[in-house]
Amino acid sequence: MSRERGAGMPGWTARDIPDQSGRTAVVTGANSGIGYVTARELARRGARVLLACRSEVRGRAAEARLRREVPDAQVEFAPLDLADLASVREFAAGFGAGHDSLDLLVNNAGVMALPYGRTVDGFETQIGVNHLGHFALTGLLLPHLLRAPGARIVSLSSGFHALGDVDLGDLHGERGYRRWIAYGRSKTANLLFVHELSRRLAAAGSDLVVAAAHPGYADTNLQAAAAKQEGRRVTERVMGFANAVIAQPAASGALPTLYAATAPGVRPDAFIGPKLGWRGAPVPSWRAKWTLDDASGAALWSASERLTSVSYGLGAAR
């Protein structure tokens, strides 16, 4: 059995995605891995999909590949660098110039366990890309989402969120940086963002659903990216071997995202992951108690608005 066919596990599969005709979706990081599969399956079911990617070369290659795999796909590459708020604003302005409403935003792109670095705007790279870039993007696209009946936002977190709560006193790791702890905190930030935005939308009387998902252990290029960047060839080979032997294919890892994005009855602040934690059909996932803390969510929200200069125009949650 090929790795692609491995997506057909018992339970909910991509074949269960409802018809998406007439809907518009934005998927960040759609050039490879889970993001690519997410975009492909949405397009296969009739959605018009914008592939929001940092690299134009890889983004256009993904667009061409997707058109080969789904000949009638309505897909388009659009440049987006989440490590640069000017790029985020440019993407949002471009979207607004061509579209009135947005039915689905999938905040998929991310980085994992990188050496210490800073974004263009001075944020620590992992919190900057994984959380603050997506916070700004979502806020700028929110008016379009609010215009679309039944719209959803899905943010990608990880089981590694269990490594730690956010540290608002040292959000950028200046007092001491440990790459995996920083990654875990950025994934906690994703869940706190979903929690707080869900609360604020409910207080505003909106039916926009904001949910989170995680892929378990999926075979993508994310795991070995840092090792490759630093020239750690042994680690890169180990990660590649683990992906080949242990991980589920990207097509399976994308199922929790696709479920959160399209399945009927998904509730606000849901967290969807594989049944066994690291693989399996999508089901409600365990999450650490700190990702449901109202005070932490509100504090992170305030810090995010200040750092990005993006305001959602929503009042505080009650």
C-alpha cells in the first residue's frame, strides 16, 4: 500500500468532506506537506483555494502540481511571508481587492525548533511565524470572514503544546532560549488564540467557528527543516528515517485539519487530532488546561494586538 493510500483509515476520511463548491479558502504554507494536502482536498471538493506561501518558486510549483492532480481545480498562488508583517498586510490588501468574503482560513504554516532568530519585525522566529503572523493575518481578514455565512478559521497546533504555557514576561526568549520549549509555547499560543477569539466572537453574537487541529506525527519536511538549515546531517537523516518508518503520511496528518474545516457540527474552540494521539482518524483531542485559561488568553491577545498593531474590532469576552 502506498503512503498516499494510507489516508484511508477507519472513521472520517477525505471522502467525507462535504461539497465545497462556491466557497473560497486561504491555506497558509500550502506548498508542501499537510498544507498542500489540505488545499488539494478542498479544491477536489470544489472550493476555490488560495495557496498562501512564502516562496514563489515552491508556491507556483505546488499550484502546477495541484492542477495536474485535480485538473478542474480552482487554485491560485499568492505570496505571504508570515515573518514579515508588511507581507501579511500586503496579502490581506490583495485579497480584499479581489474578494468580498472568505469562507475558510486555514492557519497551517509554521516552523519547528529553529535556532534562535528574529523575524523582520523583531519577534523571536517561532512565536513570530507560528502565532503573531497568523494573528495579524486573521485580524486583517476577519471582516471578509464575518461576511460569509458558515465561515470557519482553523489554526494548526501540536501535541508539543504540552511542553509549556506561554511566558508573557519573556515572549521572545531573551532570558534564555530553548528551541523545543519555544516551539511548544508557540503551539500553546495557537490554542490560546483559538480559545480567546472564540470567546470574543460569542460575546459579539457571531456564528463564525474558530477551531484548532493537530496532525499527530505526520511525514512532512517540518521535522528535519532545522537540522537541514544548520547542516546537522546525522539529525536530518534520523528525522528522515523516523518519518519513513513511524510517521503517518501527510494525507492522514491533514485529516484533523480537514475535519475541523468542513465537518458538520464542529464547535467553537474545538481541538481535533488523530485518535491515537500520533496517528488515526480525527477525533476531539486532549489539550493542556492552560490552553483554556481565560486570563492567559486575554493577556496574550492584548500583547498580540500591541506587537502587531492589528485590532480585531471585537470587544472583550464576557
